[in-house]
Amino acid sequence: MARVVKESDVVIFSVKPQVDRFVRVMPNTPAAVGEAASVMSLGTAATEEDGALVAKLFGFVGKMFKADEKMFDVVTGLMYAT
């Protein structure tokens, strides 16, 4: 596993939000067929470049939006209600 990580440009893993440099992303179910509407929020240590990379990656499975963390529950609730 260490070799795969070392040779990768990007590694995606899950952590608790208060740990590490992170970008929180919430894709919805249509991601499985490339029709997702995902929303992201940059953690306090994440850079705009981190956000751009995440947006590019998740853009391959649908539309990508950015929201403040304080609005994340509202936005994801709307995404799943539609």
C-alpha cells in the first residue's frame, strides 16, 4: 500500500473533519452514473489549489459546487430532496 501511495499524485481517504488538511465533499447518489451534484467545503488548512484539484476530480462524475461549512447541512439536504 505504501508504494501505491508514494507513486500516486492524489490519494483520497476519509478522516474526521477536525483532523489534517481536508476538503469536505458530499456527492449524491447519481455519481455512480456520472450525473452527480457534489458540494465541497474547504477546511481551514486547505488551499484554493486543493479545492481546484478536488473540483476537477469530482467534476468527472457531475457538477461541483462550493459552500461555506456552516451551510453544508442545508445544501446537502436540498441536494437529497430533489
